[in-house]
Amino acid sequence: MFQVCQLPLSWLLGPMFSTILYVRLAKISPKLPFSFRDIGLLVIGYLIGRQFTSQTLIEMGTHLPSMLFMTVVMLAFSILLAFITSRLTHSNLKSTVAGSIPGGLSQMVAISSEIKGIDLTVVTVIQISRILSVMILVPLLVYSPILYGNQGVAAVTSTNGSPGYHWIIFLILFFCYLIASIVKKWKFPAPFMIGPMLLVATISIAGMDVPAIPTTLACVAQTLIGIDLGLQIKFGNIENKAKFLSVVTVTSALLVLFSLVLGYILVSVDQDISLLTAFIGLAPGGMAEMAVLGQSVHANLPIITTYQLFRLLFILFCVPMIMKWGFQRVEKRLAERKG
């Protein structure tokens, strides 16, 4: 239905919304026989890795300063929105900060569970609202005349001229699974996308021919990821839920628009990057979802993935220490005032 209506990311958003609708109407959350997301990410990782060349590696190295600057600015704006959310909804500041940081639902819940005084329900609801805002607003902006992304619609929605199936594809995907399993044991983020991406990128950079993924297989991968996203989206019990969700939705939309502003700034500094690539690379969405969007509109996938991965790694390794230090400073000041 989404494809017939020519809606963006039809094979990801369609399954996501239909899953949400099913869970709401049936009032049950089905247990998946295997991790749909992991299998879908294998194909997405393959797609991204195939875009890498020795030249893209050189280009990526030149982007390190801008990646650090854009990540820090994005996090600073996220924390500002968290303060606003806390004031308007009278929620725990720790919880709104943890919920507002664009590091992914599962990652931020895991980080938050290690810090005392954080309400995981608030974190989950804010993260889910941001995911929904990103999944709706970013494709709409990308496919709008502002960014001219509609020129790339045929890349995913049309099956005309799709590459054929080749046994080598499934052989490479098998090895991708093995590599992903190893990377997962090392506790690396998004192992089922990063592992295949590294393997296929290595093969591609070495000059070996890597067959293109058929369009139908890419659609199946997006469907699996969409179903998994739909099952993750659950709203807990929060006081004054209507007001809370309204504030969180507005702040999430502001974060998306702010990433567009950062995209304009990045393009003005580095004219080799298109606004389309800059916006998707900086958008506060999941790395897999933004990679799917970038592939569908023929944006620069290696650049998009690099920016998304850098922010994710920065959040995973640096933000927990910064949050703990910041919360301790705030609590110390509050204690001194009371004293």
C-alpha cells in the first residue's frame, strides 16, 4: 500500500506501521522466531560495504574534524532540548537528558540502566518519539523539493532492471553472518551491520567484483527491520501522558530540523558533500534506517554511514562518562544550595 501511494521508504515504514497497528489491535506482542533485525542488517551492511573504494577511505579521513564538531553540537542541542522538556513536563532531568541523546533506543536504555535516578520509562518514551519523528520527517524532507531526493525513488520502489540473484551473493552473506557473530562477541554496536560492511568493503577495496544485491532482497531486508522497529515502539505509563508526548514530539521535530541546519553548515564548509548526503548523515536516526534511506535516494552511503557510526561510537564511549560527571556536578551544587 505504501509503495502504491508512492510514500518514501515504503518497504520499511509500511511494515513498521502495520506492526504497530497489529500490536495495538491484538493487544499482544508476538515473539519472533529469530532476530528479524539482524538478518535485515546483514543485507544492509552488504549494500553499504559495496560502496567503499580506496578513494572513499581517503575522503572519510578528511571528515574527522567535521564529524567531531557536528556530533558535539548535535549533543549540546539535544541536552538543551532535554532541559526544556524537563521544565515543561516536570520530569526528572536525568531521564530527559538520557532520553534526548540520539544514541539509539537499546543503547541508551542500556546506558541509562547503569546510572542511578533515571526513569527508564521516560527514556524509552522519548527515544521512541524521536525514532517516530525521524522515520516520518526525515524521509518527507529528503523526498521533498528542498532536497530533491525524489529523483532517487526508483532505486528501491521499482523492480525494473533489478540485479539478478547470484550464488556468490549468498556465499558472501554466509561469511558476513560469521563475521557478524564474531564482532557481536566483542560487544561492538550494530554487529550485524558493521561486520558485513567491513567484510564486503575489504573485498571491494581489494578490487574483487562484488555482485549487486537484487531489489527484492533489499525490500525483504527493509521489511524485517520495519517489523522489528514496530515491535520496539511501546509507550509506558507516564503521568500526564498527552502533554508529555506533545512536548517530546515537538522537541524531536526540532532536533530533526536542527540536523538539516547542520547539513547546510557542513555543505558550506565542504562543497564535495551534497546537502542530501549531509542531512541524512547528520539526522538523529538509527544507522541502519538512515543507510536504507541514503541508498534509496543514491546519496553517498560511505559518508552517511561514517557520520552515523562516529556519533554512535562517541555516544557509547564518551557520553556515559560525561553524563555521570555532569549529574554529579549538578547534585553537588543542589546539595550546597540546600546546605
